[in-house]
Amino acid sequence: MRHVDFAPLYRSTVGFDRLFQLLDGITGLEEATGYPPYNIERLAENDYRITMAVAGFAEADIKIEVKESTLSVRGAKTADPAKERSFLHRGIAERTFERRFELADHVEVKGAGLEDGLLHIDLVRNVPERLKPRTIAIGSVAHGAKQIEAKAA
């Protein structure tokens, strides 16, 4: 993928730096290996789930961190010399990994769980009340003007 330089746009725009950072970061988010595989599901209007296949990893081997709007999932298998085994075939990858996901505004991590070799990370979009659409009741303008006059007197 070709790198795009957004520097000229910085000179003529104000307040779009976050957008340019997101676009700059997109090229570095996907690792070439595609490991570990993952799904992103929409469970409800504001509920999402990321499911990652992390066979062979325990809860202690996985670190989930949110910094600003980036969710990072890291896995590092600690070598235990007491459990040295001799494999004839090793098809279950237990290599170190890091996956990053850019979260949209107001998306928060609700929780995470590890079950049957799958890491589930639940997310929720909490839009503040002031940003949600609302219905404004239509009232009589003349009636409102009389109320203002009455309060002023």
C-alpha cells in the first residue's frame, strides 16, 4: 500500500488533525501475517464484539489496552522450561502478536472474556444525550411571548 502525505493539508485546515492521524495509521494497522484471525460483529445498534482466535493462550498471556481511541490486544506466550515438549508437528501457533483497532468516537470497551480458545471483546457506543437526535415540541409563539411578558412584570 502506498503512503499518502497529508502535510500539505495541515497548512490549510483546522481541526482535522485527528482525521489525518487516523488515515495515516490505517496503513500500519494490518500486519502482513493476518495472525491471529478475528471477526468484528454488530450485535445490536450500539453493541459490537471483536472475536479473536487465540488457541494456546491463557488469560495471563493476553493484554488488552485502550489508549485514546486505539484498542490494542497483545499476546505473548511465556516459555516454561518445565513444560518443554518435543513436537512431531506443530500447527497451533503460539507466537507473539499485536492487533490494533481504531475505535470510533464514544465507543468504549465493555468487557472481555476468553472461552474455548476465542477471545471476546465487547464494545458499546455510548453517545451522550446532547448528541442524540431529539424531538422538539411545537408550541404557540404568541403563547410563549405572553409567558415572557408575564414573568418580566
